[in-house]
Amino acid sequence: MSTSSKLLEPYKLGPTTLPNRLVMAPLTRNRAVAGMVPSPLAVEYYGQRASAGLLITEASQISQQGQGYQDTPGIYSKEQVAGWRKVTERVHGRGGRIFIQIWHVGRISHTTLQPNGGAPVGPSAIRAKGKTFVGGTFSDISEPRALALEEIPGIVDDFRRATVNAIEAGFDGVEIHGANGYLLDQFAKDGANKRTDAYGGSIENRARLMLEVTKAVASEAGPERTGIRISPVTPSNDISDSDPQPLFEHIVDHLNALKLIYIHVIEGATGGPRDVAPFDYRSLRKRFNGAYIANNGYDFALANKVLAANEADLIAFGKLFIANPDLVERLKRGAPLNAPDKATFYGGDAKGYTDYPTLSEALATQ
């Protein structure tokens, strides 16, 4: 790989100049400690990867109700904020830039994780087909209940408070998780949303919660420090929509009006085929004045092709960053890559988390 790669060029993302166009995608690793606090290992893990143009953390719940899997970190308690501050200090100390991804999983949860063992919440009382990771194993997702209309402002406020906490923890910005069949995506898509009130039915109504949350987050972080992740056609977590193109064109038009710094778009099925369903991503790119982060199944050849064609500004990599803390350096030198160990993706200790060798370490042992 030559050093003339567009991936290695700097990019100005609002107030922040990124040294390259590689983004570390948000990656759930299920290694938070008691109280859903980021562990000391997380400090090392993110610090090791600080050479990425931008780091986006694993999704972090805005409330206990927002949690869907065991050992995922939160951003709603003082202890969690303190834990994340150690992460941001390490990353900044190594010259990096880091956004936190905040989420509410909605119906993709289990009663054992919910306050007082209650039912998870969603737009409608429709159980998702699928499993969640609790008690060290994969269990069926619990039956949800529909959020009452009067509860919805509280959800928006939880996102707002999480944003205030994120800024206090030293993050450079916030990414809203509006993708992969979690709460905001559930409200937007008609496969999960059968409401008949102001949050259901029309595209405008179904998009309402995502846009209200985005407005609240941007009002705290500033639009120049607010991004959002969307996944127009992914089937992840049993989510579907009968006509995603006009839905997401409406959403992106409104995100653009809010002057968000980026949209982070999962093209195709999350972690699966890019051509799972027809969708015109270029339409979203044209409608949005901020940065377009492309995600899903990118290798360096496809990344450079898409950047050269001006179809994206930044490219998010997931598994490659899990296995290669110094991915940028390896790319610059055309060096071989470590292969990711899937058995250690979710849960566990340092193995498969902070023990992947850097290029210099690998060469030293040869």
C-alpha cells in the first residue's frame, strides 16, 4: 500500500483536524466492570489505537433502561464519567481524538438487565426475534412493552444528560446510535413501529424521536461535535422497513438542517453483505453537507476507490482495528495485518483485547 493513499490524508472534521481518514468504528466488547464502568483495560485498549483519525467508542447506554447486553459501559453515573475520563485522557495524551457513541437499545434487551426486572421498552409491544448476551450466554430477547407517550420526553432528556456527561468526561464529540435495530431505529422503521400517535404512522412521525434526540444532543455538544450512525437497510436485530429510501432521505434532510458534523452510514447488512437490499447511498451523500463516514465490509482497496470517487469522506473499520492497534502504521508501511480472533470479541479479559502485537513488537519477536 503506497503512502499516497487518500486514506492517509488529513481531514478537517469541524473544529478538529484528523491526521488521516481512518475511523475506528464503535465495537461492543462487553468488558465493563462493576457499575458498568469502563475498565482499566479499556484505557489501554483505546490508547493503543489513538493513531486512528477518529476513535468512536463502543456504544454506551444513557440509562439502565437503555442497556441490552451484559458488561456494556454506561454514561449516566459519576463513576462511569470518571472511568471514561481516564480513557479520554489516555487517548488525548497520545495525540488522538475520540467521540463516544451513546445508545438506548430499546426492545433488544432482557428483563435481568432492566430496572426492577421490568420489560424492555420499544415503540410497540413487538418482540424481536433474536438473542442478547446476558449471564455469560446468549438468551432470547425479552418481550417488550410500548413506551407511553408521556415517557418519551424522558428518553430525550436521558440522551441530553448523557451528552453533558460525555463532555464532562472529556470526549471530543458524541455519536448518536440511530442504527442496527436499537431504539431510535425501531421508532423510525415500520417493521417495529405500529404506533398510531405522533410517533407512528407517517415517515415524519416515525422519524420524530431520532430527530428530537439529535436536536437535544446537538444543543449540548454543539452540532460541530455531534454525529449520528444510521443503517437504512440492515436486518440486524429483526428490524425492517417497507420503504427505507424516502424515510432516510427525510431523516438526512433534517440532520443536514441541524448542521451535524457527520453521518455514519452502515451500507448493507451490519457485518454482512453490502448488497442485501437496494438503496441509493449517494442520495444521502448529496443531501448532507457534513462528512459522510462509510461503514461495512471495507478493505483498503474499496476504501481508496470510494474516497477517490468522492463518495465518502471517512471510512470506518471495525475488525481490522480490533486486531491491529497500529492499523495506520501498518497501512503506511504496507505491512501484513494481524487476523482478528472472533472467540474473544465479546467479554473476557486482555486476551483478544489489548494483547494484539504492534508491528514493532511483531518484528522484535522474529
